[in-house]
Amino acid sequence: MSACPPLIAIPLGSPTDGATSLYALGAAYVAAIYAAGGVPVLLPPDDDPTALVARLDAFDGLLLAGGGDVLPEFYGQSATALVQGVDRARDLTEIALVQAALERGMPLLSICRGAQLLCIAAGGTLHQDIQTNLPCALDHRHQPGRPRDHLSHTVALEHSGQLAWALGLGVGDEVHVNSRHHQAVDTPPPDFCAAARAPDGVIEALELASSNSAFALGVQWHPEDLASRHDCMASLFRALVRRAAQP
Ligand code: MN
């Protein structure tokens, strides 16, 4: 690792409405990047996504956090009534940043909504609602009363690539994960593959398929809520920081 810890940009959503507009980001993302040896830098949206992309030069890696659903128009579909928590400015900002990061080969870890946004930004599609599109699937949603680190289901690795490298596991190995999503990847983008699936077949991780490509990984679960107690989940953030530290 270089003498200067790598700077990891974390885009923020739009300010919350209220007497005082505030930006918000779960503290667990920040803690996970610090614990991995990086410096998290919170990046608010800009009305001009081009200007924001130009600022990407100042950073070594990109972390996309969770949040509301991405507008289905960005993957060529009309929104059903089940789409929730949309933030068009955040969608536009993050799609521009992810496309620029992929073009530059900037290391990228994306979480939950972030994994879905990575899928869309690279040309894939989502299931707008798992229960509707896949009625036999597990219930992947947050269950009231359960802690954020509740381990809901397993995921099995199905590709010997970046996720397997980061976790130190092989194809067929399983890890327990938390689950707080109602959408999932339907069609992975060109050049990407499903890296892990839940027992019901739902895609739980997405990565660039070529072994010599840049680090670009999306996970559907929330490793930031598991990292302090489950070292294999902390290893996802260490993988991002390690790749971001490479010249
Ligand atoms: Mn899940």
C-alpha cells in the first residue's frame, strides 16, 4: 500500500427535506472503509454530472451505498407501483460516476442499491420486485424487528473471480448474508457475470467477468453491517482499498 491511504469516494443522495436540508449516509460505510485502511470522502450530488465526473480524478476508488430504487426508465422499463424511494438526481449522478469509473478502470465496490445501479449503468436490467416477478423466491426484504446484521440466507459462489478472491473462497463455497432488498439483478450487463446466488437463484453478486479486468464488484447484501463481526465481510472493503492503492 502506498504511503498515502487511498481516497474512496462515496456518492450521497439528495438532501432530505426539512427545516434544514441535510445529506445522509450510514455511518457503517464510513467505518468499514476506515477499518480497511482507506479514507472515505463523501461526495454530494452536483446539478452537472459532468463536473462531478471530472472530480473523480481526485479519488482512488468508488463505493456505492444502499438506498431507494433506481428509476426503471434507466433500464428501459416503466415503473410499477412497487418502485419506492426514487431519487432521480442521485440516479443520474451515480450512473455517470459508475460509467466513468468503468471506463477508467477505477476500483469499484457497490452495495445493495449500488449493485443494482452498477447493473443498470453497465447495461443490465433488474427485477422491479422480487415477490412479483419470482413468486417462489425467498423473502429478501428487511423484516421488522430484525437487526441490520441478521443473517437471512446463504449465497453460493458460482464464479472464480473478484468476489471469490476478495473472500478467499472458491466456486460452490457459501457465506451467510443479511438481506434487505426487494429488487434484484435480472439480466447482468455485457462483460459482467453473476458471482453468487441465493438458494432461490436470485443473483446476489455481480462482477466484471474477465480475470484481468479492473475491480468492479456489486453485492446485494450489506457487508458494512457485518464487517465488524464477520471478517470475511470486512475483506470486501479491504479488497477495494487494496486495489485502490495500486498505481
Ligand atoms: Mn438477499
